[in-house]
Amino acid sequence: MEKIYVMINGLPGNVASTMARAALADDRFELIPFSLTGPQIPENSIQIDTVSISLVKPDTRDSIIADIQKRVGRFIAVDYTHPTAVNTNAEFYTDHDIPFVMGTTGGDRKALEACVSRARFPAVIAPNMAKQIVGFQAMMAFAADRFPGLFAGYTLEIKESHQQNKADTSGTARAMVEYFNRLGVAFDPARIQQIRDPEIQQTQWQIPKEHLSGHGWHTYTLTAPDGSALFEFTHNVNGRKIYVAGTFDAVVFLHKQLQDTSNPKRLFTMIDVLHQG
């Protein structure tokens, strides 16, 4: 099987590092030893296992990307950078005809979708790359479509806990709000409770100490108006391994889309990836 060239952007970040390490161990991929990163990163390179990966800052990325494209041809970018870089990175990929998988949350999502819609090559964008969580979201979307107003009058509480350095509110939690709204629950995403304090996470939430630096715990609690009924949905993820399989499935999916030049669609989600199997 022909290997797929991938470029993992966002190093030396933890998620990007996990992705790069996994790509090196996966026979389906050829990891490009360069990674787009922010201007504030002091390092010029990072060692992932036995491979030295050059960190490419914004002031040099145009020339370096052009050189990479000349040497390897088409490749797929995997973006796990920073919420503040979402839109500028998407514009960069679009301008340079780079198909990409965007796992980074945050940014202006409508502008992101508009950017991809006018691109020459497709992209997979999702606030969560964990296939099982995406499947859960699909179930909630189905319920919202088939049973609108099912929880009318109920109150909703959403709590999400992530590692202390996560800069934004969980994209998954924000996406879930839409389904609950359609199910009849009036809830503003601004009311999502963000937990970032390691002491609270360990003592009150009982999150294992070894996963305080990398986890995603979510709880959605629905309470009837008179308190007589309560429904609770929880998905807790420790570490980052769960995101690797989904991300790489998205890369393979995107690679197949690139072979189908007759398909005009440009914007895909993890739901599309799951449908393809």
C-alpha cells in the first residue's frame, strides 16, 4: 500500500506529540519531519523517538511548505495547534492547496467552514476526533431530529474538565448544546462550567493524578421541572490515545476523497468518516 505523507502541526504540544509518535509507528503513514508552530515557541526542533522534527514559525512557513510540496508532492496536514491559530491556519492550508484534518477547537467556526468551502481540496473538521464520542453525538443528533422538544421544561447543567493548559471551552460540550436546545432545553453555551483546577479535578472529580495533564471529562445533567426525574450522560476520557485512531481514520478517509475528483464536497466531519467505516 502506498504510504500517505502526513504533517503533524502543533508540536511541541502534547496532542501533536502523541499524534507524531503514533504516525511514526503506523505503516500507513510517512511522517514529514516538519511541524507548523507558533511564533512564541523558543525551540527550533523537537525529538520524537528517533526523528528530529523542525519547528516551522509563521515567518518561514511559506518557503518551507513550497519546498516540501516540491519534494513529496501532495500531503495531508493534521492540525492540533492552538485555538487562536485555527482560522489563520485554515487560510494557510487553503491558500497552499493542502488538504487537512482539523482537530483543534476554538476559532470562528463559521469562518472556518466558509474557508474550506472555497478550497480546491477537502478537509475534515471536528471538535472531537474520538470515534465513540462522535457516535454518541450522532445519537443525540438523531434524538433531536426525531423527538424535538422531548426535554422541554427541563433544566440542564453541563460540566467539563480538561487539563489546566486547555485555553478554551470544550468544543464537544459546545456542540452538545445544540442538540439539547433542539430537544427543548433553553441553555446558553456561556453557562458551560469549565473545570481547570487540578486540585478540584483530583479531590472532587476523582480524576487520576497521572491524567491531570491530559483528560476530557464531560457530564450533562437534565432535571425535570418538579425534580421528579433526572437524566445524566457522562463520557470521561483519560489520556489522548482515543483521539489517535479517529484522527488517522480521518486522514485515510481524506486520502480516499482526494482520489475521487468527481466529488465537489469540500467540508467533511467525523460523522462522514464514521459512515465510510
